[in-house]
Amino acid sequence: MTTLAVLLMLLAGAYLVAVLEGWSATGRFRPAGPALSAIALLGRESIVPRKPDRIFFEVAPVLLLVSTMLAAAVLPLGPSLVIADMATGALFLNAALAYVMVALVMAGWGPDSAYAMVAGWRFLGQLVGYSMPIVMAIVGVAMRAESLQNTAIVESQAVVPNALYQPAGFVVFFLAAMCLAFLPPFDLPTAPGELAGGVESEYAGARLAVMRLGRMVLVVTLSAAVTVFYLGGWYGPVLPGWAWSAAKMLAVAAAMLAAGRYVPRLREAHLLAWWWKLGIPLALFNIFYVGVLLLVVR
Amino acid sequence: MILQTLFLGFFGVAAVWFGVVVFRTSSMVRSALALLFSQAAIGAMFLAMQAEFLGVLQIMMMATEMSIMAIFMVMYMMDPGGLGEMEMSHQKRISIAAGVLGTLAAVGVALLADWGTVAAAPPAAEQTERLGTEMLGRSMLVFETAGVTILTAMVAATAVAIEGRGAGVSE
């Protein structure tokens, strides 16, 4: 029952985020857009390029979808609205999302195509930038909750959400999550207008539909992660818990998409320089700052 | 208990199978990713043995490590795509001998050692806490020494790799 409810929320969220993404990319608000493009994609021929690495090519879209769904399974959308409330949930989220990168590298290598391959390795480079800060930001969150369990993390924010308690960590996590979801301005592995769709360039039809769905679920999952780790999860007045979670997730997704609309795409080298020279020191400072708050101030 | 053993066996076989694939393919990237999934299967074995933190950590670390290894192999190897039917094994006799000996030793330890009664696994949260206490206590020196050594190697490698200021194109 819980599983079904969470899956439905994920699907609904993915649809809404797809509408939002279309809106932010084209400037037109089309509520039926994603449904129409899904029908169009499923009706089209799913072309297999010449001499592909067949296993990688077929597995990549499915792996992307499965890894994001696994990550979503440990995030509580309500006090009991969680599929698996693991004792190491905050770490498991990272473990599952690491396979997003594996899926993109496979999708890049599989089709035997230059654009796709460049894009796949680009995302690996991007990972070298964002993966350390995202884990360090979670350390700050886990320190305050004194637990890696995601429900405990939400409960630690009953009074003050982490976005106010540790703003530096919030900024780091938010930007790293955007990098992980390869949203603009960090959309190096798809890079429309430069790499002709990158990792998606050789996919068509049903396979592309699975890949797009996986990407949308990824954005929803990361919005849920920001909500759980920094915005107090299901806490809020009047409305029931799941409604607060949903509203916060949508707001986070909208903020992520809006940010990308006004900022030009970063170059790989600049992205890495920013993460290593500013992002990681900031994340380390956040750990220190939270430690001082916990041990000295309280 | 039976289900646990079944899963343990399944992931064990998967780990060995992916390990075999590492040497059967001719492409560096396929080889690296097969190793990735072999290690991830070992992570799943940890999970089946109720060592939650270790399992999740193994699954997380291996995804990144093996992919980065893959890109390094692509950079350094003459035939990363395996189009030239590249051979993945070398020094075959010694490798086979080492493999057989290693397997025998592992099976021998598994069968001959006196395991005593195996205690039930403590809850996952307690395991994480105990692991943390261990790492910040008795084992701290070991981990810190290893960490600093690796960091030194990283700094040294970077220092060797970058050109002097003004010597080449910066960026």
C-alpha cells in the first residue's frame, strides 16, 4: 500500500516536473505536453545504431530508472509514507544515485557514437566535482540528527529546518543535486545545441521514453532529498504530511529548473574548479560549523 | 535463514560470474564495468549477511571507483574499445596457479576453521555506531596513516602532471 502510494506520487511528480521543464525550456505551459510526447515516443521506431555494445545500450535506460527508484525508496514523504526506512538511508541514497553515473557512462559508450561517448565521460568528470560535496553536505545533516535514518533526519528538523540551521550545507547540496540531475546550467552530458543530445543522441522511441522517465524521476527524487534533508520533510501546519512533502518537492523542482533558465552552461573545467576550490571547502566549513553548533552552542 | 542463504549464494555466484566476464571480454570499458558489477554483487552479499553499512558503502564506492578506473584505462590503453580482439589475461600459467591456490585456500579456511556459534547480527543502527566508535578509537591511526599516504600520492601525482606556470596553455 505504502509502496503503491509512493510510486504514484513519484509518477505524478515526474509528470509535473516534465510539464515544468517544458515550460522552462520553451516558455509555453502545456499540461498535456509530456503525455503527448510519451505517446509519440512509444509510437516511433526504437532505432538501434550500427555496431552497438548491445548489453550497455539496452541496460543503460533501465539502470537509470531503477537506480533513481531505489533512491526514492528510502526517502520518507510522510511519517510512515516510506518504502524502506533503512538505518543507513542517507548513505543508501548516495549509493543508489552513484549508478546514475554508471548508467550514463554505459549509455555513452554503448551506441558507438562520438557525441554520446564524449557526453558519457563528461558526466564522469562532473561526478568528480559534485560527489564529494554532496556526501559532505549529508554529513552535516546526519550530525544534527545523530542518525543516518531518513525519518530521524526529518524529525530532527521539527522546529528549525536544516536550510536555516546550516545554510551553507543547503546551498552546496542544492547545487550538487542539480549537477547530479544534469539540469541546466550543469547539463554537460546532454548539452543540447552542442552535443546534439549527448547521451540521449542515439536513443529513440521506447528506449528514449524510458530514459526520459528515468531523468524526470531523478529530478523528483532529488527534490524529495532536498525536502527531507533540508526543508523539514513532512512538517508544516494545517495540511497533512504528504501534501507538505509534495508541495515542498514541487517548489524545489521548480527552483532548480528556473535557476537553469537564466544561467549559461558551465564548462567542464570551470565546473570542476568551482567545486574543488569553493564547493568542497564550503562543505568542510559546514561540517565544522554544525559541529560547533552541536557541541558548543547547545 | 534459508532465504538469506539463497540470496547470499545468488550474489556470490553473480560476483564470480562477473569476475569471469572481466577476462572474457576484449573491451577495457566492458571489463571495468564487469568488475564494478562483481564488486556491487559483493556489496549485496554484505546486505544479505545483515551488514547494512558495509554493504551500502561497498555498493556506493565501487560504482565511482570502477568507472574512474574505466576512464583511466581508456586514456592509457591502445585499444580501449576491444576492436582489435585485445587479450585481457597475461602470464597465464602463474595466474592459473595463483587462482587455484587462492580458491583452495579460501575453501580450506571456510571448511576447516572453527567458526563456533555465530551470534545474531545487531541492529543496523547499532552496527553503524560501533563501526564509527571503532574507527575513531583503536583503528584511527591505521586509517589516518592510509588516508594521508593516499593524499600525499595524489598531491605528488598532480604536481608531476601539471606543467610549470607559463610553460604551456593553462586550461
